[in-house]
Amino acid sequence: MRAMVLRRAGERLAIEDWSDPVPGPGQIRIRVEACGVCRTDLHVVDGDLTDPKLPVVPGHEIVGRIEAAGQGVAVAPGARVGVPWLGHTCGHCPYCRSGQENLCDAPLFTGYTRDGGFATHAVADAVYAFPLPDDLDPVAAAPLLCAGLIGWRSLKAAGEGETIGLYGFGAAAHIIAQVCRWQGRRVFAFTRRGDAAGQAFARSMGADWAGGSDETPPAPLDAAILFAPVGALVPAALAAVRKGGRVVCGGIHMSDIPAFPYRLLWEERSVVSVANLTRADGEEFLALAPRVPVRTTTTIYPLDRANEALDDLRAGRLEGAAVLAP
Ligand SMILES: [Zn+2]
Ligand SMILES: [Zn+2]
């Protein structure tokens, strides 16, 4: 197989030829049709997330077809599946036993602690892969597998409020804005200050209002979801939510949160984080997405241009999501 490989954090990915991975018991080998590029891939490549498997193939928004199966897996070769960030859980720690497998004590994460989908082939645990229909477009579907799933978990954590603020209007927000509108909620989108193109994109995805993250929205928010990895947005979002409102941090890594006056948290406002996903989140969201229907905006890169995709994501040059197509 061909893969874009990270040998050391902070380095560029390099294209390498590896022998095709052999699926172990309970595993499947997938021929990758498309793999989304997520901000978490940037955090792995840049070394913000410590202790990756090295060398590692990043990528955890994999759409592909089953090519081979290991012992004990009964699946049809050729069936299409999606492989998310949560690659494996132990099944017996207190979190796994209480329906919180996203917090498992001994998990494996695709494209971080096991090889992912920036490659022509990938291996996954069959029971953590989601069946996907034959008639979907693999490039359009890839961003659903993290931006969509984590966005959905974040939206559930935000609660039932009518007015939702989305800070950082990238892959996750452009999906979740569509879900919010379908649910009858109002979306206020916050982008980098002066990002007129990003704000226009947010309005085209259904945002009622779009402005800079330093601006005051036209009405107080019931909840805010932070997809941008910027700690300074936590006090900004707290200032924008109503009494009892919630601020949900949807990213896996964020710069430090600056000190802020207690009055921003007072009146039962809360700050929570969302970690990883459960398979139930995935099943829910993948059933819901075609009903909305969610339409993703994507930019396609060939596999060997993964570094350019990461650069464009880092620089905020993307509208929607970057997707590698090997
Ligand atoms: Zn566990
Ligand atoms: Zn991700």
C-alpha cells in the first residue's frame, strides 16, 4: 500500500510504500476511497497531541470498501464502511461498562495510536466501523465521520436551546449548522475577525447571523459550541450565553484559557468539554444526516498532497472540509 507517514512530530508527511496490512482477528482491511482531513490530524502532526504511535499514518475519517477480513469477522467483501476516530475500546473498564466508551481507559484512536486512512489501505476493528450505503459519494461522506460525529456529540451536549453559537466555522460547524436549522434552531456563527468570506460561507450554510468572535451577537445564546482551538474564546462565549447557558468545547486540543472574572460564569453558566465519540453517537448521526440532508462542502486533494491539505487547514484557507482521495 501507499501511505502518507509521519515519522516524527513536527515533520512533513512523506509518501511511503508499505506492505499491505494483514487484518488480525476481528479486523477488516479496507481499500480507502476517501479520507477527511481533520484539525485533530494537525494536532497529531504538529505534536500538540503527545505520544502518537510512530511512525503513524494519520487520518480518521475513512470511507472505503472491505477487501479482506480476519478471523471471526462475517462481512461481505466489497461492503462500504466508515472508520472513525474511536478505533477500539477495552470493553471492561468502568467507562465502557457504563455506556461511556468515549472515555475508555485503554482506547485506540485511528490515525493517532493506530494507523489511519491517509493511505490506499487501512485496517480497523470490524465492530468499530459503521456500515455505509453503496450509493453515497465517499468524498462527501468522509467529513461526517469526525466533523459530523463530534459535532453531533457537541450539539447534544449543548442541550435543547433554540439559539446556538458556533465559534470557528470549519468542517464541523458547516455540518452542524445544517442540523441546527433542520431542528428549527437559530445559528449565530463566529469566525476570525474580518473573515468576510468565512462569514458569507456561514450564512450560505444557514447561519442567521455571522460575525467576528469579538462581536456581540444580536441575541443572547442558549449555548455555544467552540470548534476553534482557541482558549480565549471560552470567556468570549461565556459572555455571549444567557443565564444558565452552556459553553461546549468540541476540540481535543485548545490553547490555554485565559483568566476571566467570575461574573462570566456566575448565574449557572457552565463550561464542558466533549471527548471522542461513542458508537451510539455514530449510529445516530449517520442515520440522521441523510434525513436533513447534510451536504458537505469539500476540497479534494490527491493522497500525496496531504501536506498541502494540512497547510490549507492550518492557514484557514479552506471552505468546509479537505478530503484526500487516493
Ligand atoms: Zn474501556
Ligand atoms: Zn477528527
